[in-house]
Amino acid sequence: MNINATLFLQAIVFAILVWFTMRYIWPPLTKALDERAQKIADGLAAADRAKADLASANKRVEAQLAQTRDETTKRLADADKRAQAIVEEARGRANEEAAKIIAAAKADADQQLTQAREALREDVATLAVKGAEAILRREVNAGVHAELLARLKTEL
């Protein structure tokens, strides 16, 4: 065999192999590589979108937290105001109740004073009658002299 013919046949086989590879093997490989590159690009784009979404979600969460803190602060302030109002209202009711109790005690004391004065007048009238009886050495009838005794009570 001739070396030139062998080289020529090998070149033809190689050319057929290159043509066959470029015709039937290379397009699916490039298609698979392109699809893989596209998937990687889509994945990177999705990751970027996810980062952006995460950042916006974090901003919304921070805004909601700030709003919640403000609302909590307002509610606490309102609760403090309401508590102060309740305390003041209770204090006012307690003062009113104390005033009523004091007024009732004064009225009771005045009533007891009046009763004591009446009892004292009765005792003074009885003593006056006894004194007059002792002076006159005779019995004085209280029923007969009721008008005189009533006048004596009012004078005392």
C-alpha cells in the first residue's frame, strides 16, 4: 500500500467524520449548551429579581414595624390618658362621697345636739319645778302648769 493512498483515505474518513459530527452531533450539543446558558441566565435574572423583591419586602416590613410602633405608642399614651381620667373621676367620686358622709355626720351631730338640748331643757324644767316645789313646799301639778312649763322650756 501506498502511504499517499492511506493518507488520502484517512483524510476522506476524517472529513466524513467531521461532516457527520457537524451535521448530526454538533447541533444538539450546541442547542443543549445554549439551553443551559439560557437556564443559567434565567436563574441569575430570577435571583436578581428575588433580591429586589426581598429588599422591597424588607422595606415594607420595616414600614409596617414603624407603623405598628407608632400605633403602640399612641395606644399606650391613650391608655395612660384614660387611666388618668379614671383616677381623676374616682378621686372626684371619692370627694363627693366624703362630702356626703361629712354632711350626714354634721346633720347627725346637729340632730344629736338638738336632742341633747331638748333633754337638757326637760331636765332644767324638771329641776326648776322641783326647785319651785321645794320653795313653795307644796306639790306643783305638771299637767296643770303645762303651758307655764312649755314657756320655761322655750326660754331656756
